[in-house]
Amino acid sequence: MDRLGIEFITVLGQDPVDFVNLSADLGAPRIGLALAPVVTASDDTPRWSMRDDADLYARVRSAITGRNVTVMLGEGFLIHPQMDIANAAGDMDLLAGLGTQKVNIVGLEPDTGRCHDQFALFAAMAAERGMGATIEFMPGVAIDSLAKAEACVRASGLASAGILLDSMHFFASGATVGELAALDPALIGHAQICDLAAIPPLAEYANFARWERLAPGDGSLPLCEFVKA
């Protein structure tokens, strides 16, 4: 059980201190966390930001320490054509201050060479702060397949870099359990598990990823085979 946790998208809109306490109360004291909501539950969801609110950051850190909760994954990073990941140093410092084990990034950069370079820098910056780094592939972005994510991780040359496997994105991208079973286990940095009634068309994919995820076992994805692989 100490390898299982709750991702922040599971509790969209919840105050981060409440989230820390909830995870501890449920006996699953490992969480994924972002410094601000990456996705909000509704237009009237309270907005918060640990970047801009030092008191909130301190209260979250106190709750994490007091409830013996581990931040297994820090979210909210992008490889973007108009951004330099070097500018994310401040966010990395904040997450490292919460004891975050790994940070995750999504690749939107269509220039493969620049995407690889930016991920390598991201992973190196994380390593300097004692954290691992993962890249998450999903339909509709530049890094949209297991093969592209693997190439990005291998290009970094860092043992602390890995692939994040999201079960929804994995199957929607066309990846197979056989491909996963054949993948070098050392390249797998983190896995996110949810279920889905059916794979949506690409035009509706983003909304399904936000609002239509199901608890494992409530949908049609072959999750037992995914976990075994």
C-alpha cells in the first residue's frame, strides 16, 4: 500500500490542506500535487496558489509534515514552444520544499530536438533538487505516444528520468499491454490508474480526461493487464 496514492485530479477544487488531511485520514498518505489548480472543477471553484500565497504554502507544508504525508508527484510543468523550462526553477524549489519525490511534465513542443533538450534540462534541474522527473504522453500533444516518451527519456541520459504512464492516455494513444510488458522497467517512473467507459474521439478527449474518468473497475479499460505489465 505504501506505493499507492491519490492524484490531485481526483479531488478537483479541493483546498490543498484539506487534500493532505483527507489522504492521511483514508490511510493513503501519498499524493500528487500542483502549486495551483491545473484543472478546476467549475467556474465558482475557489482559486488558490501556493506560488502567490506564502501562508497557504506554509500551512500545506505543515500539514504534510504533521500528517506524515508524502508528495509523490509534482504537477503543472509544460515543455512549450514559447517557454524555457529554466524559468520553472522557482516552482521546482517550492515543490522540493514540500519533500516532493518526482516532478512531471507534458511535452507540447513539436520540435523534437528542442523537446528532448528541454526535458533533459528539466530532469537535470529536478535531480539537483533531489527529485526524479517524468514525462507524460497523451493524445493531442507533441509527445503523444509511448515511443516518443521513451525516446525523450533515453535522450536525457539520466537514470532519474522516467515515463509517466496514465492508463487513460496509454490506451487512448493506441499503446498495447504487450508494448508495456516489453518496456525496460527502469524507464517507468510513475503510473496513474483510472478507468473509462470508452475511448472518446480526439475532439472530446480533453474534456473526458478532466470530467469523465472513472474509478478502477467501473469502466472498460483492461486495468488488471495494465498493472501486471
